[in-house]
Amino acid sequence: MDSSNPVEDLARLRHEFGEHGGVNMSIEASSTFTVVDPATMPDIFAGRKGPDSGGCYLYGRHFNPTVYNLGRQLAALEGTEAAYCSASGMGAISAVILALCNAGDHVVASHTIYGGTWALLHDFMPAKTGVKTTFVDSNNVAAVKAAITDKTRLLYVESQSNPTLRVADIPALAAIAHEAGIPLVVDNTFTPLVLSPAHLGADIVVHSLTKFIGGASDLIGGAVCASADFIASLMDLHTGPLMILGPTMDPTVAASVAQRIPHLPLRMKAHGDRSLALAERLAALGVSVSYPGLPAHPDHKLLERLRHPDFGHGGLLTLDAGDEDTAMALMNTLQNGHQFGFVAVSLGYFDTLMSCSATSTSSEMPDDALQEAAIQPGLVRMAVGYTGTLEQRWGQLKAALEATGLA
């Protein structure tokens, strides 16, 4: 068995059955938990006993058995020692930043990341904690190395940047971070299974489970995958961000997410196959398209070297409509004229979701930051779905491009 294969690691874990013999895990709806011996409770509060040391649970905001089980599955998926889940992707990212940084510390981050993460690092953290961030082109390893100071506590990147789809050279970035004695944190929301950042050198992997792993745009969730010690630090009763601030996941949501993980490989391959086919046809038509599966993409060779070959190149592509008005006209035609997909943020849904990034998921960034990150005003991000046939969807897309003068 290939121990680096995330699907095999997950399959091994899922052969542990539910507490009543069911093939699915049970939902533990209790907010608080009893102890047989009252003398055990002080040990739980002191951190001497817990789910892996005595089978003791304390309180739903701390560890919940159902959420804990989902965390173990996600740890297997990402190849880390442990994981735990949060109420949202931003909850996971915020918890990691707060766990690693104290007042006045410093972060180095990619200049092209999700707008909410950018706002957290650029606006919220300096105002509330004095933690400042230097944003750099993470594809320029020399710039990354130069930005690190003696106050830097982590290097933060996305496996594929939102929305420009640049691929992070995780091994090279990990080497820089580890030379400086800091962890590399990778948001792998865009490429579950496609990339395994922990196997490539990342120390902490975060996810918005709302996206591909959730797969149906019907729930909100996040996850942190890391060492057992780091996950324990998030749940510390005195300083753990997940425990103290409380953005932990509801067990019913955890059970729902767990039901989607077994078919995640099928879905990621379907997203990737459809994305590649559309990207190839768009390129042949002369449309300004970007997709890491295309040989013309600047990081194509890098992705080929890093990715798992069975799961495609990712489920997102972008096309540059030239300006915001044309981008809006294209999306309006695609949604309302051809039912190609939906004008909506997010990704990982079974139908295609489209948005103009500069005015939506990256709108927290001012014009100069958008320009530096190469997020053009007419950039349309498509999270490509797999409903309908390829020929049906291509016909709709081509007709909309022709109607808006882009083809």
C-alpha cells in the first residue's frame, strides 16, 4: 500500500466502525460529557487526559467525538498527525494565525490570497494585535526569503492562489521557512487530493470545507491539519484560539461532511477533467484563459511535478474579459441566457459558479493591491461544475463568448 496516497490512508481509517456497528459514524449531540470518576475531571481541565489519553471528553466547544472523528479523517487525507474542524474556513485560518503570533509579531504571506484572508492579515490583525504582514510574490523565492525578519512567525500561502491560480512551490517555500525556523502554512482549499502540502513540506494545512470537500454549497466549515501538539495547542483551555474564541464545528455538520469525503476523489477528477477540456477549447478559440493544466500556464511544469496524477489539475479556471462591464455581460449571458452556471461566489459546487474576482472575492483589496496581485478588472473566475455534458456546456459557453464579442 502506498502510504503517500491520501485515498488509501483515508480508506484505512474508515474501516473503524461506528459505536453501534454502523458503517457511518454516530452523531454525538451532547454539549457536555460525564466522567465516571469525579477525580478525572481535574485531569481533563489540566490537559492530562483527553480523547487520546483516557477517552475523556470535556465540553462541545473543546472536543466533540463526531467532530474529532472527522478531524482524524481529514488528517489521514492530508497526511498529518492530527486535525480539528472549525465553524468556517476563516475560523480555521484565524485560529492558526492567533496560535502562532503574539502582539507585535510578523507574518510573511503571498500577495495573492482570498480577500477575507488578506483583510485578516492586512487590516484586522494590525488593528487588534499589532501583528503586521509583508505581502510578497510567493512565486519569487528570493523575495520571500528577503521578507522574513527575526519577528516573523509564519509563512502563509495558498496551494493555488485565489483567483490567479498560480501554483505554490511548496518544497522550496518549506525549505525557506524551515531555514528561518518558522512553519509553512498552506491553504489547500482549491486543491484537495490534487496536492498534499504536508507531504511536500508544509507544517500546517488549512481548508475551507465549504468548498470542494463539502461539495454541495450547503454547509460552512473549516479545518486545521497539523501535528498533534499544534492541534492540542488550539484547544488549550488557557490560550487555545479554537477553545477560547469558540469557532468549533457543530457535530451534525461534521457528520454531513464525513459522508462526502468518500466520493471526493470522483468529484475532484470530474471537476478537473471538465476544467481541462473547457480550458483547452477556450485556448484554441483564442480566449485569454488561465488554467494550470494547460502547458502555457507559467506553473504547469511545477504542478506536474507536485500533484497526484489521479485527480487532475484543479477545478477552477479564469478568463480575462478585458474590463468589468464585459465580464458582467458575459456572466449575465451565461447564467440568464444559457443556464451555463450561476453568478455566485464560492466553489466546489456541482454546477459552475462564476464571479468577477476584483469586485467580489478579492474586493477587500484596494486597486494597488489588486494590480500587484495581477487581478485584472475583467478577470472572471469559474469554479467549473460537472453537470450536463461537455458538448452542452461548451456550446453554451461558446455562444456567450460570441455574444459578448470575446470569440
